[in-house]
Amino acid sequence: MLASLAALVGVLLSRLMLLADGPWEQDEALLAAGVVDFDPARHMPLPPGFPLWILLGRLVRLCGADDPVLALQIASSVLSVVGLWALVGLWDRVAGRTVALGGALVAAFLPGVWAHAGRAFSETPATALALVAFGLWLHGGRLAFVPGVLAMTAAALVRPPLAPLFIVAVALAAWRVRDDMPRLLTAGAAASALVLLVVLPLVGEAGGWRMYWEAGRAHAGEHFVGLADMSRSIDGLGWVRGLGNAPVSVAFTALAGLGWWRWRRALGPLWWPGSLAGGWLAYLLLFVHNPTYPRYFVLAWVLAATPALAAASWLLRRPRLAPALVGLAVAASVWWVWPALRYMHAHPLPVIGALRQVADEGRGVLVFEDSLFSFREVTYRTGELRLRSLRVSEIPPRRLNLGGQPIWFLTESAGQDLSSPISRVVESKVDEPRVVRLSQERFLHVRLVRNPVLAWRGASVPELEGSDRFIWFGKRSQILVPPVSGAGALALAIEVHPDLPDLPVHATVAGTPTLETVLRPGRQIVRVPLPPHPERNRMAQIMPVTIETGRELRIHGDYRSLAFRVFRVSVEAPPFRAAPSAFFPEEASLFGAVAQAEGFYGPELMGQPARPAVWAGPVARVRLPASAGLIGVEMLAPRPEPADVELRLGEVRTQVRVGPEGCQVALPVPGERASSQMVELELRSTVFVPGGGDERKLGVAVSRIWFVPQ
């Protein structure tokens, strides 16, 4: 007795000591949000609402676990131990005490079982209650029929999606007492009373029967439509993934089937109803549920573990080896699943981590992809996320008057943000493959952008050219600029499609025309003026920039509209300040820095040691994003005589003599130039003509230009 109690306590500790750091799946977040505010119409939780599970979560909160996710995790952990205790009782008289205990221990640590035992899902608690009911019916006789019906009804109220299984199980159990009408009526009345007691208060909270019913009907329709697209490959089945791999799952399944077949005499007339219920469960999991989700198979794994152990012992012809088999199976399971449990315990789901990062700053507005709403709901309703937040679909489509500073953009996809120095991008993903294997393979990679410049309309999805991120735009497109507090400019590093010569461009900013020009094919920097908009500037609202080209290319089989692609954006307006940069006056380097230059020749290797540099002519100019700070120029003059160079930066001027060894000059950005966020650096040099057929007029060579803000 003490040994059994110690084992149960040990199993409970294995759950509680490795609880996941917050919700690790959407349904956990929705269930936790429903504990705080039950509203199935808004998917808190998903219809039909998991009513008893919500009430159990609230009960645990009353006991001191204020966090609803933690409350559900604790309840699931405790009920997982109750389920194992019931599992021993279920198979004790059929398989013998040793095999029953061993089977329960194996079940406790199967990867798919252990990984979900301490989670906020409803599968584990529903499994525990169903096992209690099965045990009562199998060994309790007629007196146990009514308590078993109540336990099975409770299981259905914890997890309504498995109600079809539980109803069939009740019907099969009722067949055994079909001649005892008073007992059947008592069971029906007790089950009905339990349903009303649990559901009625929550139906009122959800807005009444009609709203509750409509929410359930709508969700059921969406669910069954989605099942048509589900993959049913062997290795992708949740049953296989929760056991680690296909060979292990095949062996486990074969052993469980053999063990069940060998029990047909021990179970007698109960074997056929049990087989029918098992077949019905398999059908529901494979064709009514999403068969790729491991968590749905918890009940099936737990029920199959003991028959599988019994078959393995029988095949070895040595029952005394059962403890060794148990030890081996448990050790293998723990070895496989331990990294996943440790990872989820030590790390939050990437989307939760991103929301916590936003919450830590405590200001601004969060815009999130609609699919992430469940995580916003739970963090908002628990008070963890206090700033304003809204879905992408909730942004006013016409006025685009979203306001706030800073703007945060959270997405599960690659996002629609353009590369920009004013943006801060944090990408988070799960890098533990066993977590991925046991998951539903979603929300495992998110992108959080602070102050994003968004490709909003008329744009395709982000692509990569090498390591450079870009987005194609069509003939009418829109870019959303984070709130600015005054006039400035939007500098775009773009490439016009080579088949669109003399492309007319017309740009408007919040309805005000600011640019009309004609662009040549190829890469170039385009600056769109941002005029003052007093209302938007004062209310810190996003600035919509509409760009029309009049022409675009459409290629058969390609969904994209191709007019130009944008690689990088520089927002040159307050309150933003130019970011640190470093480049040299060569086309690709200038393009990456959203800078422009004139008066330079092509890049060469020069100096000792040799390094890339570019000769400037007698007069050369560079325009670059800069605010208050220092601009530095690294120069050398591998020529017979040193070059006398004058550098001009607004009103700031300095002269320097440059020889082959090179030198570096730093100039402060003058105040009147710093406010414009764009400065022009001019270099004037004494002339040198190399001769020998080289008629270039050379001044000084530039190897690097850099800017460091104050």
C-alpha cells in the first residue's frame, strides 16, 4: 500500500516539477481564457465550451493558483494520477497485479501521455474520469452502474468532443442492466442533473442557449470542413508521433492487439463490447478528430499500455521478466521525451515569449496576426498584457488611423514588414525537434517587429535574394509608415522590373500628392517626401503612403504583381533617428545603406594591405541617412603626390592631406542638418591623372564611410 502511494506521489511530482511555461498551444490559451471569462461565441474556449473543465479550473484558482493556465495544469496533473490509479484497478483482475501495476507505470511515462499530463488540455482529465467509469463497470457489478454513468458523464462534460465515445460506452454498460429499469432511470436522472448543474450557469454566462447553440453549430461546421485537408500519412499520425516513431508505434500497436486478443477468455462476455468501444474510439480519433494531433490519443495510449505489456510478457514466456520490461520501456520513454519536457518547462511558446516582451515595455499598440488571438486573449485577461492590442483585420481599412508609439507587429508568418533601420525584429522559434514532434506544429515560429514599415496592399509575400529580404509591389500599392511627429521623407531602396522602362510613379501620403517621377529599370533610391499632417502627427497615427505606377507585369502561373521590389526603407522623419551605418561608395553597398553617391569610379583593391576602395573624382558627393552624431570617412591616396582634400558637411568643413597610408576623418553632423535625417557629404580633392591610357581625373580613394549617432 505504501509502495503504491509512493509511486503515485512520484508520478505526480514528475508532472508538477516539469509544468510547461505557460500555454504551449492555442487550445490551452483558449481554455485558460474561458476560465477567466467563459464566452464560447468568442472561442473562449472553443465551442461547446468544455464546461466541467472550466469549472475545475476555477475551483483550483479559488485554492490559490491565480494563473488560469497554471490552475488547469495542476488539475490535469492531479487527475492524471487519479487516472493511473483507476487504470491499475481496471486491469488488476484481468492481467494480474504485477502486470496491471507495470502497465500503469508504462502508460504514465509514454511520451505522448507524459507530455500532455501536466498541460491545460482536457484530454488527460477526461481520460482519468473515463477510466474510473470503466473500472466501476468492469468490477463493480450492478451497484456500480450509476456511479459509472456519472463518471462517464463528467468525462463528457470535461471533453465534449469525445462524447460520442462516452455515449456508446454508457449504452454498452446499460445493456448489462437492461432488465433493471429503476436503475436505468436513476442513472439517466443523475446524469441529466449533473449536466444541468454544470452547464446551466455557464450557458447563462455565455449569453443564453441560442448563442451557445449557434456558436457550437458554427464551430462544428468549420471543424468538419477542415478535416478534408488533413494528412493521414503513417508517420504523421498523432498515434505514431506520440510514441516517438513508426517502428515503436507498430510494435506497441501489435502488442496491444495481441494482448487484447488473449484477454477474450478472461473478459468473457465483456470482450466484445470492449472491442466495439475500442473500434469506435479508433474511428473517432482517425476520422472525426484531426488524426495528426498527438494529444487526442491520450486515452488510447493509456488503455493500450497494459495489454501491450501482457503480450510482451507472454511472448517471452517468462512472467518474471515483466518488471524488467517495464523498466526498459519506462527508461526508453523518459530518454525520448525528457528533452521536450525540459524545453517546454524552461521556455515559453515563442508567441507567449513575444507577448511578454511587448508587455515588459508597457507602452504602444500591438497589432497581431488574427491566428494569434487566443494568446492575446489569455495574456490580456490575466493582466499580463496591458497595452492596447488589436488584430490585423481590426485596423480601420479606409482611414488607417491606427495610433500609438511604438507600434508592435506580431505574426506567425514571414510578416509584411520591410527591412528598415527604425525597426527592431525579433524572431523566435522552437529548436527542440521532440517538442515539434509532440506538438500540433503551429505557433512554433513568430516574428515580432517594433515600429514596422508594412507592405500593406498591392504587395506579395517576403522573399530572399541571398540574405537580402525584399517584397514585390504591383501598380497600386500601399506602405504603412509608423507614426511620425513631423515632416520628412521615406527613402526606398527599390529595383524596377527590367521589362518596365520609363515607369511613371505617383506617390501620395495620407491623401496628399508628394511625388511624381519616372523611374528607369534597375536598382535605385527613391525618396518620397512626408509632408506635415498635423492631426496624424499629433495623434501619433500611422502614415499611409500610396504608390501608383500605372503598369505592372503578370506572368502566367505567378500570382505576384510585378512592378518594383523594395529591399530596404529609411524613415527620415522625427521622432526616428538614423541608425548606425557603414558602407563604401559602390552600388551594392550604397543600395544596402539607402544612400546615394555621385562622382565616384568603380571599386578596386588598393593600399597596403590591399582593401576595397573607390576613387573619387575632383568633386564627389554622398547622401546618406544621418541625424545628430558623427560621420566618418576612411580615405587613402595611392598616387605620386598626396591629395589635399576638403570635406564639407553642411556648414562644417575640414581639410586634410591624404597619402598612400590613408587616414580617417570624423565630422559632427550640424544641428540644422540633423533634423532633416538626410545629409550630403561633399569631397573636393586635388586632381591626379594616372596616364598610360588611363585618362580618369582622380582625387582621393574612399574605403569606408560610416555614421554613428550620438
